[in-house]
Amino acid sequence: KQWYQRRVRGGIKDHRMERAESMFTGNAKSKVIAEIHFEDDPECTYKVTGEGFAQPMEGSQSLELNCGKTLPINFNIIGTILQTNFRMFTQYSGTMVYDFFKTSFPGTMTVEMEGKFCDDMTVKVTSTLTYVKDCLICRCQVHFENMTEESMAMSEDLSNCMPCFEVMDKGNKADEAMSTMDLVWRTGDMIGKYNCRLTSIVKCTGNFAPPLHFIGHEFKLTEKSENNLHFAQRQKSRATVINYYKNH
């Protein structure tokens, strides 16, 4: 019976992978609709919107974001956190790892993130991603707490996010994935750093959780206005596994 169930699951996974490849071959579009909230100003909501393009099978994407009024913290931070939602733009070819993210569509994916910064500022993000007319739409609610006037997050003197690895694994439920990654921004002198430990729970009803693997991310900031009204960044993401003893 267990052998039969594994075979059935394998067949469903293969079908999902084939469907995902047909959906995400070539170029894809993305759209962000986000509301940013800060604990010290609960009545004020910052609306961030933007669009992007990606080559999902190659693991590359670009995203441009705009805010109608000046954000109180560096757009590098908010923009990078929002961009991490688009894990379906990760290159999985050649890894033999089940691509949980592309296979979640045309359904709905939800992402719950919690981040703690080195100065004790925290962020909570709830995102819903849907696939509508060849476009991935991400709707987000973002809440920052414990921000102080001395926080490095308010500084203009931050680099783009440094390259990093994200650890992916099965979640507590059969259709959940969990991730952890450390986001690091350097100061202008490239000596100091500002970092955030970001954990995520990604859910897609009816999908199959992925095995333990890693995703390498590299970011390239292409534009950011000094008044934190505009942000544009390219990102490359590739999945990998560690299997040194495969033939032993």
C-alpha cells in the first residue's frame, strides 16, 4: 500500500512539474501591491506598488517599486523583503529537487514571514500570491515594530543586500515549506553591516513539501531614490543540494 501511495504521489508530482514548466517557460510578469505599517505611526499606511519581469526557468527577475510618500526606512530593506516572495522565479533545473514554488500555480500561495534585525527592530509580513492572466500578483501586509531614531534602517548609507543562501525544508504540514535566511546590508564604508534573520512559512493547499535544499540569492540594486520613493533591483536565484556521499 505504501509503495502504491508513493507511486501515485510521484505521478502527481511529475504532472505538476510538467504543468509548471509549460506555465513558466519564457518570460513572466509580476506585480506587487503592499501596505507598510509602522508601530509608532499606526494611523499612517504607506502604499508600495510595482511591477517586474522574470525568466523563471533561468532564475532571474527584476522588480521596480514605488511609494507615494517618503518611507521612513531605507527602500533597500523593504524592497528586498518584498522581492523574496517571488521564489517561483528560482532556477531548479538540474537539481532533481521538487520545485514547490512553480508547482503551486495556478493555485494560491501564502507566505508568512517574521524577521528580527540586529538592533531588535522586527517585521512581520503576510503575503498572498495568485496567478492571473500570465502575471503573478503579490498582495502584502507589512508591519514594522521597535524602530528607533538611531536605527541603521533609517540610514541612506546602506548597500544592496549581500549574496546569501536560503535554507528550505519541509514545514509542519504536508503542503508547507519553511525557510530561513540572513539578509545583510553593508554600510557605505563596506565595513559595518546591518542584518536581519528572516524566517518564512510558505503554504499551498494540495501541494507537496520539498526536501531539504538551499537557494542561493544574488541582488543587484539598479536604482533607488534618496527620498525612498523609488526602488529597482535585479535578483538571481538558484536552488542547490549538498550530496557529497551520493556514490559512496
